[in-house]
Amino acid sequence: MSNEEYWDTFFGVDLEQVDPDIDLIIDFEEERQARKLIMIPSESMAPRAVRAALGSVFNNVYAEGYPPLRMTRDSEPLLLDLAYQLAYYRRYADRRFYKGVDYVHFVETLAQRRAADCFANDRVGSGDIYVNVQPLSGAAANLAVYDTVVDVGDVVMGMDLYQGGHLTHGSEFNFSGKRYHVVSYGVSKRTGKLDYDEIRDQAREHKPKMIIAGFTSYTWAPDWEVFADIAHEVGAMLLADISHPAGMAIAGAFPNPVGIADIITFTTHKTLFGPRGAVIMCTDEELANRIDLAVFPGEQGGPHTQKFAAMAVAFKIAQSEQFSKIQYQIKDNAGALAQGLQERGLGLAYGGTDTHFCMLDLNSVEAGTGFPLRAEPAVRILDMAGIVANKNTIPGDEETAKAMGIRLGTPWLTQRGFGPPEMDEVARLIHKTVTNIRPFSYTGL
Ligand code: DSN
């Protein structure tokens, strides 16, 4: 095949012509997303502008290393003085291993600066926030933090996976639980919520080197000040993992840990509506340098530069008033959903929510067949009924396969314009579905 033929057949033509099968599957996925009520709290819709940046020619570039230190400290107006920055680029060496990164420097540093601008607050200004935007996702970001602040075998405290923590907060199935001596904390047996006195006692007894706060299925916001106080009392670092509520924290609808926790990690594709990726922040320059080295070359090679461009767009959008409004609406909608479920007699794990999702407790469903309604068949049936959610363990569960919780998030529906009346209708549909399932069991092959 000549170059010309190659171009005409594959290169310069649309997906539809090159691979109609994949094109059709993408169409189906688009239709699924439009037709169903998607309530996975870690999912949301990335705006078209974010996806345009993500699908851009930055995909074609390698950029191992970091942008010039000088640019990482520049303000946005100075970063956008392209002629000034390019003059520097052409004259001086930098921290990348490849040439051809003239424009990668811009997208990476704009993503960094805008992220810092989003999280700056009364405690810490944007210029004092150090940002790494290279982690490929949340687990990679957390791994880099472990590599930076703890040694293999050290004691780490994190929330129990079964009670609301994340896989990387010390699960036995994950690097975190395998490499480190993990002491998990959970909810208090007495209150069903976090009890900071109990956590403090645990920390005093086990003397962790790092405490992780921030959750994937616990529904109440952490008290960052108290967590920091506990950590610092025992000489530990506090890692705030705000992967889920990052967008809400930017808007002020969730407490912002920047300036309180020693290190903050978050993903950019949940309430932030950005590309799949993650960010690590801290306010100590020396620590930031060690984190940078843990990400590259410690853990990763070439960063996904197209993601930098998409993150920069997402952080620009996140500074808007409209974004802020949506974040507050997400929270109000979760409250309305929780209320709608409770008013219909369904129970919620942790008793309610002040974040972007609630946790339906299926122990509250009287199935009437002598078998409990577990979350796995319930979410399958909800999906067939057009409501997409995920099964999740809740306090009391001991096996993921037998999980009794369903996580119900509101980001996606809020982006589609749902308000409290619509959330009440969603609660009605969920109630109708789960109370009409008749679970049974049989011994199969
Ligand atoms: N698995 C993600 C979630 O859904 O919460 C977090 O990594």
C-alpha cells in the first residue's frame, strides 16, 4: 500500500469509514448514556470542550519530565504570553527529556496554575500550592504519595474499604494493604458515623506515619481540622483523598482540605467533569519535589499530555459561577433523593448524606421470600429498569459478593437538569423497583 493509499484508507478518514463496528458501539454507548438515569457517583459527563482537548493532537506527543520550574510558578496571564514563553523555550534547556514540547509546557502549566487557582482559599494562596497533574489516575496518585512519605512496612491508617474507604486506603487486595502495615478505621458501632475520639485513640495506639481521610462510599464530609490534629499529634502526614467531591470542594459545597491536610489527591473525572486523570497537591515545596520524583520517574513514564489540555479546560470551567451552582445542586439533589427514599420506608447506611450520593441499605427491604435482597441482583434489575447504580458494601457487610448497599449519586442527573422534584420521582422509581424484587436462591452448576 502506498503512503497515499494509506492516508486515503485509514489516516485522513473518519472512524465511521475506518472501523464501522467501533463507531457503532460508540453510538450505542452514547444512546445508553442518553436513555438511562446514571447514578454512579464517580461518573459524570465531560463537557464537549473537555473531550475536544482530550481527543486533540497532544495525544501524539511524548513529554517525560516536567515543565520549566519558572513556568510552574508563573501566573495565568504570564503563561498565556506565548511569545515570551516561547522565547525562553528556544533559548534555554528545560526538565524534559524530549524536544518538541513547546506547547506541552503550556497545557501542563495552565492545568497546574488553574488547579491551584481553583483550590486557593483564605489559608493558602494559589502561588503557595504545588500541583502535579501527571498521575494517570487516582490509584497512581495515591501510590506516588505512599512512595513519597512512607516506607514498606510502615503503619498507615485509612478508612476500611467495606465501610467507605478506597481500595488504595489499605485494602488487603491492593498494593496499599500488601506493602504497608494497615490499621483501618471504620464507623463507630455506637453512632454509625466516624467517631474522632475513637480514631484518635487508634492513632495514639498504632502511631501511623500517614493517615488517609476522604472516602468513596461514606456519606458525611470529614472534619479536616480534626483529622489533621490527630495526624500531627502522632507525627503522621495527613493525606486528604478528595477524588469524589473535588468539584464540590472547589465550589465550596464540600470542605476544602487545602491548607489543612499535608497532601491532597483527587481525580478529575468525577464531580469535576474533566478527563480521566488525577492531581496531587501540597503546600510544601520540598515535599512537592519529592512527590514529583515519585510520579516521574518513580512510577510513570511519559505523561498523557492530551489530558493536561483537557484538565486545563476543566479547571477553567470549574472557576465559573455555573459550575459552582451545579455543585450545590448536586448536593441538594442527593439530600432530596435521600429524603425521598427514607419517606418511602427505605433505610440509608450512615443515616443520610451531606455529599453527592447516598447509600441505600437493602437490609431495610422486606423481600418476603425468606431470602435477603442483595445488591448484586438489585443493581442488575435497576439497570434493566433504566437506573444505573453500583453495589457497595456498607457497615455490617463482610463480603463484597454479599454487599447490601447501593450507591446512588446525583452528579450526572444534576448535569442533565434534574432538581429535587425529579429526584423524588427517581426515589419513587427506585423504591418501586427494589420492593418488587422477589429474591430466591438455588444450587446451580
Ligand atoms: N472506583 C471509584 C469509585 O467508583 O468510587 C473510585 O476509584
